[in-house]
Amino acid sequence: MISRQATGSRQATNPKEIHGFRVIDQLGEGAASKLYVVSDPRSHNLYALKHVNCRDASARRFLTQVEREYEVGSKVDHPAVRSARKLLRYREIVRTTEVSLLLDFVDGVPLDEAPPAATHELFEQFALIADGLHHLHQLGYAHADLKPGNILVGTTGHATLIDLGQACRLGERKPRIQGTPGFLAPEQAAVGIIDARTDAFLLGATIYRQLTGRYGSSEMLDAKRPVERLRNLRRDVPVEADELVHTCLQQAPARRPSDLSIVAGRLRELAAQSAERACSQQLRRPA
């Protein structure tokens, strides 16, 4: 399963190859970039290739994002985080105008486009993502842009963290607000210091979004209207899950978890409890 099938017209306009890699399909596109699934003609392995064309000086920040994604992704060694293999540059006279980033191919769809999953499956997927975030923190980086669209879910339910272009070093202060509205941590909106606790907020906001369909961030940034508790919207969600998400969504970073490996463990406990509860309910149903 390739995550996004190209339309016939888009396939017709795809390049046949990029930097020697054969283009099979276009997976998607964003600001100044297109993402393809490509094949290495020598090994026949599949990869994802992000191609960024920035001939306009105002769009050069997208080149910086790709370079940051390579800086972080080339160090990654974790099954829940997509790693980067190679950065290829194209220069015109004195400046780089195009880059291609070769990434591990993840066969899946974004979490918010995947078929609805049972609650225990969601908790297990988020446990994997928490593990991946902890791995990034051990490398000295924060993801800083976690959201459902940056999590790919495969046919087996395995979740993979992608798009490290907004990643920053732990303790770094971005020059401007970066991230995704609806998921921004308060310190991101205030252009403050970003660290592991920022990713804890983003994880909480992402879980909140998947379980309720609402945004947990925009409300938290309004001190007069704190985010509504998870259990008020989903009575079927365990109290422990409500407490975990509520703690992650604390406005003050000091009140959030800083070790996401512990969060991953709690999410796995919630997955096991939810699976057991679902099984018990099925057994109680009359034949």
C-alpha cells in the first residue's frame, strides 16, 4: 500500500527520474516541495524522495527545513521514526536552488486519514510515537511539529513519526512561531525555549485530537478558557488516560512530563487495560 495514489494527470507530469532514482509515484506535495516514492535502479529498494525547488529567495527557508530534516534524520536509528539516507543538492552558480532528500519509505497513510482504530490500538500507536520522540530527545532534538498528519500508520497498525523539518535542538529558541495551529505548545506561540516538554504537549494535543476531534492547543493558549477534560467528551476513555493527557497539556512546561519513555510505558498500560475491557464487554454480550 502506497500512502497516497497519484491521479492519472499527476502521474503524467511526474519526472521519470530524480538524481538517478526512478520515480514510481507522487505521494504528496507541500510548500515548495513534492514527495515521491522512488526506486534505486541498483538495489531496487523503495525510498521516499522529497524534492524542494526554491528559486525564489523568499522560499529559501524550505531549503533550511530540508537540511534540518537531514541533520536529524541521518542520526535516527529507531523503528518508530523515519530516517534520512542522503541529501542531494543542485547549485546554480553560487547558490543552492534545489535539494532532494532521500528518506526511508514508509508504506502507510497519515493517522488522520487512516481507518478508525479501536481505543487500545490508538494507545499502542501513541506509545510507539512516544518511544520515537524519546529517541529524538536522546539525540538532542525535539520534533516540535507533532500532529496526526506527521504520523504514518501501516496496514499492521505500526505507527511511524515523520517530517523532522521543524525539529530543533533541545533548549533552542526559534526565531519565529513555527509549528501547526491547533497543536502549538504555549512556549512555541511565545517564541520561547523548546525542549522535550514541548513534545509532551504536542503528544497530548495529538491524542486529544484523535480521541475527541477537537484541538487541545488553541483553547490552552486562552487562559480564560482552559481545554475541556477528555473524560467530559469521551466517557468511555479511562480516567488514567484523561489524567495523562491533561498532564501533557499543562500550560506551564515544568508541569508536563519530560521523559517520554515513561509516557510510552503508561500508554502501553492503557492499551492493555483498554483491550482487556473491550474483550470483557464482548464476552458479556448475549449470543
